[in-house]
Amino acid sequence: MKLRCPVCHSSNSIEAYTADEAGRELLLLLAGSGALFRPLVHYLGCFRAAGRDLAHDRALRLAREVLDLGADPRALGAALVETVEAMRAKREQGDVRPLKNHNYLKRVLEGMPALAPALQPSGQSALTSPAAPSARTRSKTLIADQVLADWAGEHWLRVEVAHGLRALLALPLYKSPEADAIDRTASLWERELSRCGVEVENIDRERLQKGFGGLLSAVKGKFPEPSELLPYLPRRIERDKLAAPGPSAEEIERGKQFMAEAVKRFGGG
């Protein structure tokens, strides 16, 4: 059985991932991370240097360090998303250096609410308590992922809208749409973008990805409206206009004949 990495898109057999102890522990750790699975996997990809794979033992250590921060799962998920988007923006500008530590993530976490790993009366931490928000967040994320996947299908614009809305849902924003109704919100975003001319895949797909990246880095407080994405969409690349087609050989010949006849008729006075 083969698995495809959602970060580097390389594929390998599941047997290869579990061939060593670190690989097995990493899979178990990620499988048990619930709603943090997707943002954590993408975050680990930020430590991978160009042209090199991330070793299982290092990925395992990094994942443990992130979970050991003791942050509220909702805040941690949002901070992971913001860190990944910031790294993606840097790479688009030519800076391909990978992360070396968690300092940037920690700075992002400082601005997130509900970071304290406070203990419950039973001695359980807020991260592992059954009554903690992580259970609700996990359920909401799973429902939203399924609803958006069914809605998006294979259409490129819907896929990008779904990806952006998933990332926005991971942020601690109020008035976020309900998970089971996120497809209605997605349709609203799709209509607004289509109305604004976002419709050509090989031109607009990258613009839309960059636009969501900018919006995710800037949005605060309330869940955004589609119109708030538009200022972050890069301008379309100006393309050279095609020169007007010249006259055909037949048209040139007719013109010559017309001029010859005109000279013959009027040239003698």
C-alpha cells in the first residue's frame, strides 16, 4: 500500500514508513493528534530542506516538541496554519530556507487566546481532558473537511476555495460558519470570485493561493467576507497584446490593381 505525502507529494509504501521505530511512532503520533493532524503535517514540511527528505526521527522529535508546548489545541492549530502560510509566502519570494526551530511558532502562539495548559481538578491537562475544546474542534474539523470535499469535487476553483476555508476555520475567529453548512459559505465565495473574473485556472489558481495566504496572515476577529479576500489577490500578469493582422497577399494584389486603374483613369488629366 502506498501513501502520498501532502507536503512534498512524494509517494512511498506504508511498509517503508513503518520500517523503523521512529517511523512507526510518528504515524501513531500523527494519527492520535486529531484536529491537529493536517496543520501539524504541513508544519513539519517547513523543516524539510529543498531536495532532501525529513528524517523520521527528526520529524518525530519536532512533532513531540510541538505537542509538548501544552497550548490550547484550537490556538495551536491556528498558529500552525499561520506559520505555514508565512513560510509559503517567504518561499514564493525566493527565501527557501527551512525552519530550524519553533521560535516563530512560539511568537505566533503568544498572540493567540487560550494558551495556558491549565490543569483540570482531576489533574488532567486541558489538552487531554475529555471536556476540553479539542474534542469539539476535532468533530467540527472532520465534518467541515467532509462537507467541503464533497462540495469541491475536482473543480480547481472549488478545491482552492475549500482549502482556504479550511485554513480560516482553524483560526480563532468569531461568527465562523457551522461545519455542516460550510458548503453554503463556500458557494458564496465561489460566486463572488467568479463574478470578479477568477475563472482561468492557469492564471488565477496561483493568484487565489497567494490571496488566501495574505488573508490568513492578516485576518483577525470576525470570520471574513469574500470581498475581504479581493485586496490580497495579486494583479494578473500583463500579457503582450497581439498585433493586428496585416493584409493578405490577395488584398495587397487587389490594392495594387485598384491604384493602377486609378492612375490610368485620372493620371492623364
